Amino acid sequence: MTLTLISQSKCFKGVQLVYSHFSPTTQCDMRFGIFLPPHARENMQPLPVLYWLSGLTCTEQNFITKAGAQRVAAELGMIIVVPDTSPRGVNLPGDKASSYFGEGAGFYVDATVAPWSRNYRMYSYVTKELYNIITTNFLVDVKRTGIFGHSMGGHGALTIALKNPEQYQTVSAFAPICAPIHSEWGERAFMGYLGKNREFWYKYDTCELIKKRGWLGPPILIDQGTEDTYWKELQLHPELLQSACQQSHVKLTLRMQKGYDHSYYFISTFMEDHLRYHARYLA
């Protein structure tokens, strides 16, 4: 696998990098960002790694430039990996027509419906290809790996952790789409990527996965703003996640943050909490 360096910037004595590579999984060029704290060069010891999954319309740049994560990650000695949210440049019919489907909206599923099934395989890209790229090329401790995300990426982080607890020891999210089978966004995406059989949809629904699989890791941490328009429009459904966790005896810390919306202002406010949460359990 050949990685092409796109950018490199010193940041809090560490370095923020962006790479591109051809992906056999998505059959196109993909990009990811990776923050290496100063510990990566000073100690030459495997470090804990966090994977961040971004939301609808985002690229790897949104988190890198807006989340304010690098300062705390540098202090904690944590690597942060940030993939893109979908394949790019494959030019499928209608892949740029909506904010909720196609480019920028891969929903971290492996599509089963043509023509999307050839390229839109973000679940396998994140859990297999990107995971292998990072473990092969960077000094990470695979036994200290966490995942977190925002909105669509929160949905991705939760479902990926629940399905792969041997890979990801911690999971948290900001304003995740907790029950996409009960969300207009999720229904549109799942119908397009997975077809009409809702049984396939359940494999990518956090609440259904918790009921079926449970979670034995540390308490799941969720932050949700009370002034989030999408929460008010019933796209996110944290209450269904809370109910599913109660039924399945899964530990959940759901924090309703008064006055905060869905934006990166909200994310950057509580980013340090999430990084320290992961660091505590990955120590």
C-alpha cells in the first residue's frame, strides 16, 4: 500500500498529517488525517489510537481544523485517525444530488445495492483497510484502540464498536444518529445502499445491535445538545438508545448539554472530556 503525503503541519509539538492512497475496498483514492503526538517521536513506544468518524457532508478536514483535539491529544500521547466520510470522484448517478446520500454520506455501511455496492463500502474500509494501514505504518497499540464520532459518524462509531469489540475497546459520540431505522436520514440512506429488506438495516442500527449483542466495554459516552435542530426534528433519537441500553443492561452516560447545537462549536466544547474519557480506559 503506497501512501502519498498531502500535507504536514507541526501542531502542539506533534504533527498533523494528511495522506491519500488508492483503496481496493472503495475502488477510488481515499484520504485520511492522522495526528501524531510528540510521544510518537520521543518515546518510540506503541501509543493508544482513536478513530474519529465525521458526519454528513464532511471530509477529514472538518475535524482537523475545527474540533480542537490536537492540544489534549498531544498532552495525553494519543494518535487520532480521521478518514473521509465516503468515496469521492466515482461519479455515480445522483451521488451529488443530496446532503444525506452519496458523496459525503457513506453512512459507514457496506452497500449491497448496485451501483453503490462497488464503491460505497465504508464499513469495510474503516474496520479493515484503514485499520490495517494504520497498524502497519504507524506505531499504535492495537490493544488500546477507541472510536468516536459525530452525527452520522456517531452512528458509525457506535455500530462499528458494537460489532467489533475485539478491535475497539472504547466508544463515544456527539449527537449520534442512534436509531437510523427510525430516522428520515437513515431510512433514505439504508433504502439506497441496502435495499428494501429492513432485516439488512438492523445490522447497522445502534439500538438493534445493543439489544442483540450488548456491550461489555466501559460506559458509552454520549453528548447531545438541547438546542440541536436535528434532535428536535427526531433524526437522532438518544432516548431510544437510552431505552435499549437499559433493557440490555449496557452502561451509558448520556449528557444532555443545555443550549448547545449540532455544530463544531458544541463538539469543540466537550472534545477534551471525550479524549480524557478514552485515555482513562485505554491507559
